[in-house]
Amino acid sequence: MKILITINTNSELIAYEALSLGFVLASFDHQVQFYLTKDSQALFYNKQGRPYGMIRSLDLYELPVAWADFDGQDVRFDVPCPDDVFDARLEF
């Protein structure tokens, strides 16, 4: 299954849960793409936060670089694909 997980929160706990879910799904051979919105930007710039460390480990799960609404060292600025590309969309 191809799944898009949008992280649209400034809560570290919710972002952590969203990333954890994506990693679990990826470990069961689902194709997961993360999309980070501007509302979550501060979480992924905080080097002491859990989401920062987790987003840097995408390659361990053979996941593609995250899409983002902001420029960052560990994310690629891009826009989400059309609806017909993903089987499921989750938003946190």
C-alpha cells in the first residue's frame, strides 16, 4: 500500500506518534511518504527533539526523503502528489 502521512502539528508527541506509525507501516513493506507542513517546521529544526532524530533515520527504513512546505537540511521542498497516487492519506 502507498501511504501519505501529513504532519501538520506543532506537538512533539503527535509528530512522534505519526513518525512511529510510518516506520511500523514501512517495516511491513508499505510504501510511506511523509509530508511536513509549515506548522511542524519548528519540531524538525529542534536538534534535541525526538522528531528531528526520527526524520534523520528515514534511510534506515528505506523511506524516501520527506516532502516539506519549508526548506531544510533533512527534507526536500516539494508538493504532494495527486490523490490517485496514494492508496491512503493520514493527517496528524
